[in-house]
Amino acid sequence: MTLQLRFQLSLMMFLEFFMKGSWFVTLGTYLKNNLGASALEVSNIFSTQSLGAVVAPFFIGFIADRYFNAERVMGVLHLIGAGLLLMMYRAGSAAAIYPYVLLYFIGYMSTLALTSSVAFRNLKDPQKQYPSIRIFGTIGWVVAGFAISYLFHWDAKDAVAAGALQQTFLLGAACSVVLGLLCFLLPATPPLKKNQSSFHWQDALGLQALKLLRRKSFLIFFLTAIVICIPISFYYQHTNPFLVATGLPNPTAKMALGQLSEALCLLLIPLLFARLGYKKMILLGIAAWALRYLFFAYGNGRDLSFMLILGIVLHGICYDFMFVVGQIYTNKIAGEQYRSSAQGLVTVAMYGVGMLIGFWIAGFVAEALKAYGGARYWRYLWLTPAAMATVCLLLFAGLFKEQQPGARWLNTKRRR
């Protein structure tokens, strides 16, 4: 890999995640404090990310894989995204901002897949080279959080009250323009299926892998992946408003510590596989979600602020041991025949179905608890997903059994 190619792909990853981190982390706080959005309106706006995850495979499979270079599609989508972020900046109500966020996430979730495609197809040894490229995405998210808290001070309580968080959309728009222009300078990545005229929506959603659900182990994992995304949605929707309300200094920068722990845990996964296996690692991931919510429920931004920090730092175990290990498990259990389809199915199930349900439930719970004030409201709010994660943990521990990879199972099925 040449130095120029490394720089281009690393900058692409940095800007891709800096852009989202520059406005999405504080979105819940902005909606509640500056646009006066209700809990249900906030949940509907956050659910656009899940809707985008469902729509994106159709766009990638039908347009990007067949007609245009991946880097050009990315460039156009990011330039359109900049315009949508400007419209979010100008929106004066939750109802007005909703369609812009929805359209933005349809495009953004598509670019997430395209960035990986551009990187993989231009690296000679993706397995070894990709991690050192992808890490710049995590760095971009962390830098965005620190910039909001320590450089611009937009998330301080007084600044939030004054509407400073509105500036995050301008920061995201500027980054989107830069990335959009950069995409046209990336190595040419032509469509892989240019000569294929047919498009099957079943393939885009990974429905070919539904046969794998006949295996009890994969079925239990699949259902667990959907269910655990319900309490996970509480974190994305409510954490930043909670940290601001409880008075934790520089909350957006503090939340970026979760991405640092995520990078560290990625390095630990290969070392822990030999000792723990899939089941124990996934159980640790689910348990970490329950524990972090207990820290949030009983911590505060003053004398117990260390509990909030611990809850944030647990993000590496929460995310990597559930999502990343789950992807590795899916890759292993599916076998060569269903590998791509199974990954698509699990992705749509978690980021689409699971989180979509989760965002709505998080909104209904917050709306139901609004009669409580201050610390009681937040305590009951966080105890709800803690209980959900605990039930999910017990069910997975009792029902899931580790089995051999899919190839062996498929051969058994053929013999029958």
C-alpha cells in the first residue's frame, strides 16, 4: 500500500465518522432543550437511523453495485448530505427537522457500506491492512467529541440553553462538503455487478440466510441480537441529554471515551477467543449493557461522577463483545454459501428492526415517566433497559449452545 493510498483511505474514514460524531451525539440534547421535542418526537427522529439501515441495502445493491463507481456515489451522497445538514440547522421544530434527518440517514448508511467497499477493494491484504485504516474512523469520532466540549464548548449547560448546539449541524455540513470533494479524488472503484441487470431484494436484505434459522443456536443468537438492541437504543437516544442534565462537565468529550475503549477491546478480542469462546464473550457484552445502565441509574455528575465515566468506558465491552463478536460468530456459523447473506440479515435485524423497536420503546418509556422529575426520572429511565438487558442475559445463558461452523451442519443436512 502506497503512502498516498493510506493517507486517502485514512482521511476518508476519519471524516466519515467525525461528520456523524459532530452532530449526532448531541442531537437528543438539542431536540429536547432547543426545539422542545417530546420524548416520542425524539424517538421518531432517532429511529430514522434504523430506517436508513433498512433502505441502504436496496440503494447499494440496485444503484452503487451496478451503474456507478463507489467513490463517485459517495461523493454525491456526501454533498447532498451537506445540504440536508444545513436544512437541519434551519429547522425550527421537531416536525420540520424529521424529513431532513430521515433523508440524511438513507444516504449516510449507504456511504458506510461504500467506505468499506472502497477500502477493501483497493487494499492488497485487507485482513492485515484494514484495521489500521478503520481505526481513523474511531479517532474521527473521538476528535469530534473533544472539539465540541473543549474547543467550542457547545455542550456546557449555559451554552446549550443559548442554542449553541445548533452550530453542530454547520460543523457536520462543512465536514460533509470536504469529504464529498475528497471522494472524487479516491482510487476508481467501478461497480462489481455492472453486467447484471437483475436485482433481488431478498439478497439485499440477506433473506437467503433465513435457512440458518433452522439451527437452534443461530436462531437464539439472532433473536438475542434483536432483543438486546432494544435497551441499546436507550443509550444512543438519552445518554447525552442525561449527562447534560446531571451536570457532568464536558459530556460530549466524556462520551468519546467510549470509542477509545472500543478500539482497545477490538485488540483484546483475538486474545480472549481462545479462553472464552463465543458464548461467554457475548454474555460479557450483554452483562456490560446491564451494568452500565445501573451505573447511570445510581450515579450523578457530582460526587458519583466516576460511575457515569465507568458506564461510558464500558462501551468497548458492550459494543465489541456483542456486535463484533456476533458478526464473527455469524461469519463462522454460516459457511461460505451463506456468509454474505447472513451478515446482511443480522445487520438489518440489529440496526434496522431491533434498534427501530428500541428507539420507539425508549420514547414511550420516557413519555410515561415524564411525571417524575429530576433524578427520579433518570433513575427509572435507566433501570428499564437494565432490566431488559438482564432478562436477555439470562435467556441467552440458558438457551444458547455453541455449535460447530455451518459447513458441517450443511453437510449433515445434505446426507438427510
